[in-house]
Amino acid sequence: AVVAFGFPLVPPSGRTAEREAVLRAARVPMLFVTGDRDALCPLPHLERIRAEMSVPTSLHVVPGADHAMRPRAGADAACLAAIQAFLATVV
């Protein structure tokens, strides 16, 4: 399984095809942990790609966090709980 923190789906170059291809080629379950203000991983774009992936995926959104994952207080515990729950489903 893979836990991806702030997956840079939209790199600064703007060329997303390679990043999308990597996700579509995934062969293990994936958990995406991303902020709702992450400009490099816009949630609508990530949701579209997740729908096209052939492996099970999960998403944990960190409210108020950007790409550097600077969240509000208490978000770390929620991230850890989401990761633990995800890993329990794939072990």
C-alpha cells in the first residue's frame, strides 16, 4: 500500500499527464492525504483521477492545509487516525 502526502498532481510545469499516468498504473491500494488548499493537488482533479484508477483508493482531506501540510491544530491526530484505519484495511 502507499500513503501519499500532498501528491503533486499538478507540478509547477503544469504538465500533468506523467503524474496522472503514474497513478493510473498503480497496482496497490493508495491513501491520499492532502490539504483542501493544496494548489498542487486540487481536490476536483484528484477525485477525477481516483475514479479512473484500478486500485482501491482513499482520501483524507486536511482542512485549511496547503501543499506543505501546514494544518490547523489537531489535524495531526486526525491524519494519523486516517492512516491507521487505511493500513488496517490493507494488511
